[in-house]
Amino acid sequence: MRYSKLTMLIPCALLLSACTTVTPAYKDNGTRSGPCVEGGPDNVAQQFYDYRILHRSNDITALRPYLSDKLATLLSDASRDNNHRELLTNDPFSSRTTLPDSAHVASASTIPNRDARNIPLRVDLKQGDQGWQDEVLMIQEGPVLGHRRCALLRR
């Protein structure tokens, strides 16, 4: 009888320990000045590439919900500066100079060594019969509410 009470206590203790509150791995780093896109990191990146493929332009204001504040400012400044404007004539979000016809973002859960702020993602891109793979870095910016994430994407 003595062991039966103990054997009942251990599963109950494990069950209760699963219900405790977990403190975040990092503190809130402030508010964003721009809107944000809902979804997990790979979902947001897929939405970004889908939008870029459907709207084949370098309209930085349209991409604003997908970009971090710093990247949006950097690209906006570059579009107004004659010395840097030619950098935006090519696709700044791909290792190739032209926009892809299709993109598939790999699941973020399959990529090791990621933390809460910096999430590397692999993207398979295709243009015609040519395919290539880029790696982008998604950076979480601002408070995390649910799965709210914003991306700074780079090669």
C-alpha cells in the first residue's frame, strides 16, 4: 500500500509541473513603428515571397509589414539616394538578380541552432527551369503576441 500512494503522487506531480508558467527567454524590446504580419516564421516568409512573386516591383511601402524598422528605413533611404538606387533595380531579397517565379520556404522546425530572435530559413526558389536555394534570416522585432513576427530578410 505504501508504494501505491507514492506511485500515484509522482504522475500527479509531473502533471502539475507541466502547468507552471514559463518566463520568456528575452524581454520585450519595445514597440514597432510599422504594422506586422501574423504567423510563424516560415509562414510569414512564405507570405513575403508569395507577395513578391505576385507583385513584381520593389515598392518598399507595400513590403513594410514584412520588414523590420531598420531594414525598411535602409531600403527607403536607398530608394531616394541616386548613388544607391541602382542596388534596388535587382532583387535585393535573392541571390539572383531577377525575381523568381516560385518560392518554397522550408519549415522553421527543421532548422537547428535557432533562437527566439534570429531564425534562419531556407528558401527554394525557381525561375523557369533553373532553381536555387537561398538562406534568409528572420529577426523578431517588437513584442511577441501569439506568433506575431516581423522579418528582416537577407541573403
